[in-house]
Amino acid sequence: MRVLLVDDEEEFVVTLSERLGLRGMDADYATSADEALMKAQNQFYDVAVLDMRLPKMGGLAIRDALKGRHPDMKFLFLTGYGSEEDFNNVASLEGNSAYLVKPIDITTLIAKINELFTGKGGRNE
């Protein structure tokens, strides 16, 4: 399974990428929306893990751009600023997305990625 991690906190996504790699996932990362979109032009990802709040383009806008190119891609949103509105925007996409609030536990992250990949993902947290 290929995973794209997108967060403007470079140390965070580098660490997550390494930890997912140690657990058998092929993880790549980007620190901006532009970098994420460029990587997705050249590579297919099964799941994109997106920060909700990024400079210039947030997670939902990145999802919309990626979904147009890769309709089967699944999405997991992360935020340190969880809100009811953000959750409802993601939850309305039943089956294609999930939402976690930072700080995240690596075990929980992996479980959510696997749920999305196998089609059992959706609303929670």
C-alpha cells in the first residue's frame, strides 16, 4: 500500500513516513499542497493523509484536486484544530475519508489507514 503524507511540519511527516515504513507501508511525504499535487502526478497513492490546515490550500481542497486525478484514492485528515464543521465536512464522504485529531498515536493512524484501504473506514475520532 502506498501512502502520501501531507503536512507543513516537516519533522512530523518525515517521522511518520519512517515509522510507517518500519511497519511495511510504502510512505512518501510532502510539506506543501503544491509538492503533494506534483508527487501525485507521477505516482499513485492508495491513501493520502492530509493536514486540514496548510498554507495556500487546505486538506479538503487538496482532496478535491487529488480525487479528480485518482477517484479511488482514500483520505485521512489530521488536524490540531479539530472543529465540528471540519468533522462534518469529512464525515459526509462516508467510506472514502476519516478524521483524526493531533497528536496522533501511530497505532491508531495505521489502523485508520488500513480501515480506509480495506473499505471499512469512515467516521470517528
